[in-house]
Amino acid sequence: LYYTLATLYETQLINAQGHWVGGQTTLIQTGDVVDRGHDTRFILDFLDLLALEAAAAGGQIVRLLGNHELMNLGGDVRYVSMEDFRSFEGAKARQEAFSPQGHYGRRLRSFRVSVIMNDTVFVHAGMNPNWGSMGHQRLNDLAMGAIRAKKWYDPILGAEGPLWGRRQIYGAAKGECELVKAGLSAISGAELREVRRMVVGHTIQNSVHFYCDGGIVATDVAISRQCGGGRTTALELTPEGPGKLGARVVAAQGVATANLSIVNAMERSIRSMWLARYRGEKEYEASSAPAKVPVKQATEPKPWQAPLTPVQGQQGRILSGRTEDKGDGGDAIKAAGDVNAVVVSALNALGERVNQYTYLLIIACATFLALPLFYSRRLDLDRMR
């Protein structure tokens, strides 16, 4: 939460009280808010509230799905910290919260997989020519349809899909730009307009990188301390001509010393507010126990199809980033080295120890149950003698 607030404050989108002051700015969060520490629900709820304030001021917050949101929706919690489970008061409660009927499950199922603003496409991992040729709206429909139908092995949600695929960014980092150019060409053809830039998260960098003459921008710089980063970096896009956006990096590499006390006080205040709200919700649910209404897939709205406002005029700008948690912020253009692998290894090791203890328990129980049979057999033999 701290680095989420710090990034938004450093980029002049919120004031010292955590309220939106970004005017008509568009903030695009490129996914992976979850699995980045123990502040998942704080950040998701804070951004919900901030989105309302932004809309009232003529701005907008666009939130994209990342592969870690997808994992949580599908019940894959390998990267969830123990503190995050505790913030939901247990694994079962957290699982229910991310279910199709749960508060966060419903919210995440309303996010987009991709969005195009002016001449720039935003997507969590990448957009190869196969997906780009569909156009971003059809891509969103197919991906969200697969998620709502729980088709977790659908290719659009798979290793080469827009939430996972890394071939474009890995190739671009080595100077191999053919796949990036082909992806942009396919998107341009499907959209019937020039799309000259792709902005992605997912693949961690030590700073924002512009590859292939700016054709693809890697913005994952590990804003979250959980991922070893703690960087308050964002990519700013501003109009530089009809339908075109210029790009620059803002708020790089840390919180200004003069703002440390402001951000600390803001975090304490906002955390306290949400903790009080969570306690109130729990008490209300315990007293009223409202009945759960089943969700009807056929009549559900498709919020990811809602039209967005293009950036226009000198006042318009786009900030792209990953607001991870403290875990502390998410994809405010985020990056996180191999920390995820370390976390997974630790959790796997824990699982192996649990399995070992389980085997020992089974052996102990089997031995305990076998003892009466053994002694009973000995008594029978003694009597026969």
C-alpha cells in the first residue's frame, strides 16, 4: 500500500489525504495487484474508491488483468503470503472473496485484458499477431468469456496468451523486433488505425525500458518491496499530435525525502480507515447474514466493453503503472526480478515439510492401530500353547 500511495502522490494524482487531484488524467494499472504481499484488499478497495473520484473529476482509472489475478480467480494461490491470507481471516474466506459471487471475484471479472488509448495498446504481458488480429474488444470478450466459464486451459489464458506470453519482450530485449512489429501491425489492421506502441508489465526490469524504437515499453520495475523493488516509477503519455502520444518516465526510483512523512501519514490513515470498514462489514454480515443470490451468466453485464475516453488536448495525459502491495503497490509500471521464484521455492519447501509430517502422522496412526491387533494375536498364540 505504501508504494502505491507514494507512486500516485509523486505523479500528482492524489493529494496528502489520498484523494484524486489528477483532473482528466487517465491512470492505467497494468495488472498483478495481487500476490505481491499482504495489502491485496487494501489496494483493490482503495483503487475502487479512487476510480469513483477520478470519474467525478473527468478522469478515469483503467485496470487490466494480470496473470496473478487470473491465478487467484482460478484458485491458484501459490504466491499468496500468509499475511495476505490472514488479512481475509483465513484461506477459505479469501477463496470465497475471489469466487464468482465474492466481492473481489466480481470486481476482477469486470477488468479488461487489453485497452487501446490513441496510438498505444496496453496489455499485461504482450500481444502476438494471432491475438492482435482479433482486435482488442474481441480479445477482451474471448478472454473474459473463458474466465467466466472457468476454462482455465483455454489458449487465450495460456502460456502464449496476452496474460503470460514473454516471447515479444524477451526478443525485443535482444534486439529481435520482428514479433513486436508483427503484433502492432496485426492490431493496427484489426482496429483500422495506426497502433505504434505496446505498453506491457509482467516481465521485470530494473527501470522502464523502451525497446524496438519505442515499439514496446517494458514497465514492470518492481514497485513492491515484496518483489525486491520499492520503486515509484511510472510511464507518462501525453498528446503530441492528432491521435498520437509522446512517452516519458516520471517519478523514478524512490520517494522524495520531503514527501516521506506525508506518504507515511497517508498510509496510516488509509489503512486505519479500511480496517475499521472491514470490521464493520464483518459485524454486519454476522448480524444480518444476507442470502447469496446466484449469478446468472446469461444476464451478466460486460463492463469491460464500456467505452473509454481518448486522451485529447494539452491537459490530457496517461499514467501507466502497476499498483502493487507492500507488497506495496501494484503494476505501477512494475518489476520484480526473481523474487517470485524465491517465494514459490519457500512455499514449496513448506509444502514438502507438511507432506513429510503427513507421512509421519500416517505411519504413526497405522502403527497405533496395528498394536492392538498384534497383541491380540499374541494372546491367541499364548492360549493355543
